[in-house]
Amino acid sequence: MFSLKSKKAVVTGGGSGIGQAIAVQLAANGAEVHILEITEQSGQQTLEKIRSYGGNATVYACDVSKQKDVLEVFAQIGAINILVNNAGIAHIGKADTTSEDDFDRIYNVNIKGVYNCLFAAIPQIRKSGGGVIINMASIAALVGIPDRFAYSTAKGAVKAMTMSVAKDYINENIRCNSISPARVHTPFVDGFLQKNYPDNIEEMFEKLSKTQPIGRMAQPEEVASLALYLCSDEASFITGVDYPIDGGFTTLNN
Ligand SMILES: NC(=O)c1ccc[n+]([C@@H]2O[C@H](COP(=O)([O-])OP(=O)(O)OC[C@H]3O[C@@H](n4cnc5c(N)ncnc54)[C@H](O)[C@@H]3O)[C@@H](O)[C@H]2O)c1
């Protein structure tokens, strides 16, 4: 089941958290993985993990918000079968407390970064006769989350881009789906707690865990397993769908 043997996959933000878990699982199931990462050093850590059990990966220092750089890296990689648009950053704020700079920063990585990789990847997927795209959205695209104005805006756009791409390339054998996790325990969450609640990290961790009706945060590997399935030929009839993976957050929180 779920063999990605002879598939070439690009994972953005593969140096940490969900992206690292996805890169590892894709490689563990046979894919040749190419990691685009703004912090190359973290990409190298993923590479070491993958190599430790004989997997195959390459890391490229690349900021996904820079189209020229993204195009250069994809040209270097050549034809691919899979794109996982995972790189993303967080921001806390409401519409009237989000500065223009912060809004632009979130836009540039979480929306334009996804577009840049789609723009560069689709011609390379076409060369392979088709393939699969996964975009990392969030439950913030589905329901109102407090203090996440710019982030929710961006993730809503990611979900909409997913439907647009799924529609436009369906006749070219390209499937496109998105994944919408609730809280996943990654450095993303640890950094958020450190920055915003330095004096009561443990209490806030517990509180955030309990916002999922299942009573905990997800592990990155649980999201990666869904990504692996969606990338595999076993999911060949699935396109244009957003998958909440949220411990009941969107449907059971009442
Ligand atoms: N952790 C959660 O609770 C959660 C929930 C829902 C959605 N998500 C989404 O999942 C994705 C991954 O989140 P995570 O929790 O693993 O985060 P993380 O911070 O642990 O990892 C994100 C990775 O992306 C890289 N990155 C950031 N900006 C980049 C850029 N401009 N170019 C290239 N790489 C860049 C970072 O260096 C990092 O390695 C994000 O899109 C995030 O919005 C996370």
C-alpha cells in the first residue's frame, strides 16, 4: 500500500514540523524527495533523518516568496510527480491590530509562496504526464478562530487556490487537494507559546490541547500519513477536496 517508488516529490518547509514528517514519510515509502527550505540547516536535519534509513533526498535553500528563486530551484529539479505546498508562517492579530507589514509578510509566504510553487511546479508535473498537489491549509480556513485575521485570510486563499487548480488541471491528470489541520504539536506551536505566553507555557499548552474535542494536539506524523495517502495512487479518485484533520474541532466543538 502507498508505494511512491520512482516518484519525485517536492516538499516546501520540509525542515520542521509537519513538512519534516511529510518529507520523511514520502521518502520512507520510496519517493525521491526535494526539500525547499528557508533555513537550510533545518532541511539538513530532515535529510539526515531520511538518510539514516536509506532514503533519498536533496535540500535547496529557497524562500518560497521569491518567484525567481523558486523557478530556478524547480528548473534544477526538473520533472516531478508530487508537490506538497507546506511552508507557512503564523501571525496573531485582528483586522485592526494587524499592521500592513505583518499582513504583507503573511501574504508573501502563505499565499504568494503557494502560488509561486504552483506556477513553477505545474509545468514540471505536466512533463511527468500528471501528478498530485497538496496544499497545507488550516481549520482557520473553515471556521472563525480568534486573533488570526491575516493567517485565516491566507489559509482561506490556500483552500480556494486548491479548488481552482483542481478544476483547471483535471484533464491533465493533476489532482489537487488541501489538508486543514487543527493544532499540531510542532515548533510552530512551541514558538507561538514562547512568544505570546512566556510565563504560562504549560497552562496554555493544556488549554490549546483541549480546544480539540479529542483532548490533545495532533502529532505531525498523523498529518503526514494523510498526505502520504493523498499522494498515492490509492487516492486516484480524490481531487478538489479539503481534508480537516482536527480531532473533531470543526464539527464537534458545540
Ligand atoms: N502546527 C499547527 O498547529 C498547524 C495547524 C494548521 C496548519 N498548519 C500549517 O502547516 C504548515 C507547517 O506548519 P508547522 O507547524 O510544521 O510549522 P513549522 O514552523 O514547524 O515549519 C514550517 C517550516 O517552513 C519553513 N518556512 C517558513 N517560511 C518559509 C519560506 N518563506 N520559504 C521556505 N520555507 C519556509 C520554516 O523554516 C519551517 O521549517 C504551515 O503552512 C502551517 O500554517 C500548522
